[in-house]
Amino acid sequence: MEQILVITLQNLKSIPGRLGTSLVAVVGVAGVVAVLVAVLSMARGFENTLESGTSPGNVIVLRSGSSSELDSGFQGDQARIIAQAEQLALVSPEVYVIVDLEKKSSQTQANVPMRGVGADAAAIRSDFRIIDGRMFEPGRRELVAGRGAADQFAGLAVGNTLEFGTERWDVVGIFESGGGSAESELWTDSATLQGAYRRGNSFSVVYGRLDDPGRFTEFKDALTSDPQLSVRVERESEYFAEQSRALSTFVSVVGYGIAVLMALGALFGALNTMYTAVSDRAREIATLRALGFTPVAIVVSVMAEAMLLALAGGLIGAGLAWLLFNGFTVSTLNFSSFSQVVFAFAVTPGLLVQGIVIALIIGLVGGLAPAIRAARMPIVSALRE
Amino acid sequence: MGGMFHLVRKNLGRKKLRTLFTLLSVVIAFILFALLGGLNRAFTAGVELAGADRLVTMHKVSFIQLMPISYVARVEGMDGVRAATHYTWFGGYFQDPKQQFGLFPTNLEKLSDIYPEYEMPPDQREHLMETRTGLLVGRAMADLYGWEAGDQVPIFSSIYPKRDGSYAWEFEIAAIFTGTGNTADEMQAFMHYDYFNEARQFGQDMIGWIVTRIEDPELADTVSGAIDARFANSPTETKTSTEAGFAASFAAQFGNIGLIVQMILGCVFFTLLLISGNTMAQAVRERTGELAVLKTIGFSDARVTGMVLAESLLVAVVGGVIGLLIGGLFVTGAASALAQFFPGLAMSSGTLLWGLMLAVALGLVTGAWPAWRAARLDVIDAMGRR
């Protein structure tokens, strides 16, 4: 035991002498970890945005066969039947359209969702709060913009007037909504939006809050069995989880794919570093063996060096990813809803741990073979080198 | 020269493991490079497919807003316009509502005026024109769903019900077209607008957007300006851009994600190059003494330099070629698996060429410093250092 400690310490002390090759191993591992954590934090951030701001008692009703709010639709009388369901404590029939706004970062047009809401809409979204200006007044061409939208798209400042075709809209407020996807949207009153978009008395979806989250099945059965309706009833959380699935799966697959390939590349780098380290010190190791140090002590010392280099790389990589990406806000087109979603990268502790575990695996695998070679080196010929 | 090659080979074979690991990390770097190229191409597929002489006109507020069909004839009558047709987003899906594809009601007679690159057998074309419920499908899409010409298929619209309230539309696969070879354009289908317009429950005589083929691509800006001016101050104002501009701005909607993935891949690539480059340089550095011996026995500076460079070039190019090949296979495999969600994923010759050039550059850069040192090596000094 004492042997192991002595030789390992001595080993580690000699690293500065081999800084060049050691650094390469560290950089390789740091790169792997940084990339893995960064890509996965993008997927996590996107999921977070679509899932936060939802609450267990919230439900969304769409036309059956529709894939998102954009292609869903009801006539006014159908929306009224849904709104009158006895299980609902709050209800908001809403109109969902897309308008073109300029993305600040690229100066290109982007599909920004615009929502005409009912009176209960703000109460249904937990944590809805106006953070600048005021709420729109029903019946007037006024809108409030989500915090994320105001951040990413041009022209969404309180006091500004937007032109959509021949329509003019005053931006009167900025809101937040618990970090959820509503923050990527523009809100106005549903009747105003119906008028502006010649939607008659039709709605896209109905949002509601159940008086008791446990009555979901009862609510769903009541609506789906109503012969006047053909609807799809979902819990808000499930609907948004499904909306985020395509993009977050894509990003995760790409992320893990890159990380695995890159981990292999870094592994070869680590193997080279450790083999070089061992062969540089062949004589030293042989001397130690001749002095009576056991092969186990040699193996442990080499492995310790490899793991330590990998750990250093892992910490640097994870730190870099956290510094550069945590909270980094972007917007993209969500394939599922065909409209822009603004979200922030989320570098969670879980992801950091995942990154460091990968670093240690690279160190373990990259150190093992060189360590065994070092321990099995024939003493006599190594001394003669 | 043969002798030099022999030396290079022997040198590389001296530490087989190291050479192997270096080679493998170069291979992996280039696999990633090939993936990067494929991904980049998928994000910009629309731009690549766009014709320079085609314009897209849509509702100024958003593409989800419809326009009156009368606009098509008005655009077609304008100066500089060769032909114009229209499309509408049908929101079609075959069995799974989550897998919507591009199915467009259009004027099929005119399709080949606007898109001359779509080719189909003449008898199928004739049959398509005679069949009201006929559907024109891209080869890639037909393969994906296992459709053959003559099949009767029900396709659902996520937007338009028929007059009877049903969202299921019956079609006959009347013709199958092949496109430019980039699968993105073959992942589409086209139906007769007349069938669509007469059978749908609402939105009669409205269309999604207009595609115009103009006579002179040089005049694209003039013509698109004239189109928008034509409809200014009407209830439906328009926004016209070149097809390439339209595709580019659509690609820009994914914007950040595509860019971020590419940036990350770029970082990965350069990290791996750093790793392999350092090892290659180190392999030469270790042999300073031997190089001195070679020079002592009469090898010229140029020859020693060439030898060192040849060694790193060999590793870089062999690794690069293997990596690009594996990466290319991977992209091709992924392209057929993901055709539905991600059409246009493909290996382009441009990516291959760039990859090869990068491999050569890698070999030169990693070999340059050691080669320079080898050439300048002072024999006495180096022998003494030994």
C-alpha cells in the first residue's frame, strides 16, 4: 500500500516534465466533455421550456387528427360546448396564428406564434406576470409579447407599433410565464385576432384548468363521447412533452453520436500519451521493479496518472460548457408546431456529472493497457535500454 | 525515391501502436467532418434545389394566410413572367398524424413548365392528367411508403375536411417522378387543385402561395418588386422573394440550432486534429538523432525534409480517406433512415473534396515544423545531444 502511494506520488510529480503530451490528453478529454455537455444542455433547455409553466390541472383540447395548435380548429359553437364542461374551473378558447417577424440575430423572417386568448388565459398559465407596460385591452389592436420573443425578435418593445400587412398593432406590454413556451408568443384578445385574420367565430384550441386534476379522465371521456364533437383531449404537460420530442430526440441523437465518436478519438489520444509516458520511463520503471516494487504498484501508479489527467480534462470541459452555454438563449423553429420557440441552454448538475463520468471512463480505458504493459516489461532488457 | 519510401514505411512501423492510434484519431476526425458536411447540406437542401429563375409570392403577414386564386392569372400576365402556378399546404399524412409530408394541391398541367427538372414516364403523365384523384409522387416518397403506380391510397389532411366532414381523401398513385437526385425534392407529392377545391369544405378559390418562373434571372428583383407593387394596398398584400431566398430564410428559421451543431462539430474536428497532429510531430521529434545520422551519411536537407513530410502526409491522407469513406457510408445510411424527417441529408462531392484538401493540409501542417527542424538540424549538435 505504501509502495503504491510513494510511486504514484512520484509519478504525478514528474508530469510537469512531460507537459506537452499530457496536455494533449487533457485537451482531448476536455473537448469531449465540453461538447457532450453543451449539446445535451441544448436538448434539456428545450424540454425545460416546453415543460415549465405547465401545471397538472391544465388541459388542452384540439381537433382530433390535428398535429398541433396551428392546424387545429373549432367552430364557435363547438368551442362553447367544450368551454361549458362542468369539470373546468377556468377556460380560454384561443386562436393561434403565425406572423412574420425579423429575428434579431440573423435579420431574417421567422414564424412567430401569435395567440388570441380569452379572459381566463393569464390565470390558467401559472406564473403569468406582466413585467413591463400593461396588459392589452380587449377589443383594441394591442398585444403583449413574451419575454423570450421580445428578446429574440425585432420591434417588440413597449410603445412600438407593428405592421402585419394592413393591420397595425401596438405593443403595450411584456410578460413572463414561468419560463414556458408562452414566453415565445405574442398575445392579444381572441375576438380582435379573429377579426384581423377573418376567422369568423372560429377558434384553434381550448385551454382550461380542471377544478380537480383527478377528474381528467372524466373530462376527457365526456368530450370524446359527445357526438357533436371530434376532439383530442390532452393534459397540457403531455401535449408539450410530445411537441418537444422530435427536436430533443434529434439533438440528443446528434449529441450522443458526436460524443461517442469523439470519445473514441480522445481515447486514442490518451492511449498515445500514456504509452509514451510509459516508454519514456521504461528504465525508471524497471529500476523500481528491480528494487522490489510490485507490478500492482506500477499498474496503479500509471492508472492514477491517466485518471487524473482525464479528470482534469473532464473538469475543464464541464466548466467551459457551463461558462459558455448555461443560460445561452436561442430560438429555433419547432418542427412540431412550425413556429419559433425561444429557449435557454440548461447545463444541469446531472449533465456535468455525466460529462465527468465519461472523462473517467476515457481515463480508465486509456490507462489500462499502457499500465499493464509497464508492469509486464521484462526488467533486464528495459534496464539495458 | 523508392529508398525513401522504404524509410518512411519503416519509421511508421517502428511504433505500430502509436501509428495505429494516430491513424485512428485522424479517421475519426474525418468521419465527423463527413457528418458535418451531410448535416450542413440537409439544412441548406432547399437553397441548393432552388432555381435562380423562380420566385415565390406569399401573403405578406405569414405563409399560413391564404390568397385568392385570381392572383395567379394577374401575376402571369405581368412583364418578364414566363409562367406562374400556385400551391397550398394540405397538411397531408398517410397513417401517422405526426408524420406530415409535403402534399400540394396545384395545377398539374403547369407543373413541368415551372419545374422542368421533374421527370416521369409519358404514359404515367397522361394518366395523371386524366385522373381527377390522381396523385403525383416523388420516387423517394413512393419508396418510403411502398407505393406503386396504380395503388389506391387514403391520405389524411390535418387541415381540410371534405364536404362530408371527413378528413380522409382518396387518391390513386397515377405517376411517380424523379427529381435532381437530392432526395429533398422527391419527398413531395402533388394533387389536382380542382379535386381539392371542389371537394373541400372551406377556403374555396383560395391558394397558399404562387411560384413564378421568370424569363431572365437577372431581373428577379425587378419582377418581384413589380408583383408586390401590383397587390399593394389590397386586402391581401404579398411578399415575393427568389426561391433561393425563400429557402434560405426558411433554413434560417432553424438558424441557431443548425449553426450551433456545426460549430460544435467544427470544435470537435479541430480538437481531434490537435491530438493527432501533436502525436505525429512528436514521432519525428524523437528521432532527431537518427535524422542527424542520415544527414551525416549524405542525405540532403531537402531529402530529409521530404521524408519527414511524406510520413505525416501518408498518415493524414490514409486516415482522411478512410474517415471520409466511413463517414460517407454513415451519412448515406442515415439519409435513407431519416428521409422522412430530414430529406436532403447526403454526401456531396464538395464535402469529399474539401475533406481531402483538409487531409493534405493536416499532413503538411503537422509535418512542417518537424521537417523544418530536421532540415536545419546541425549535425554535430544533434549527435552531441544524443
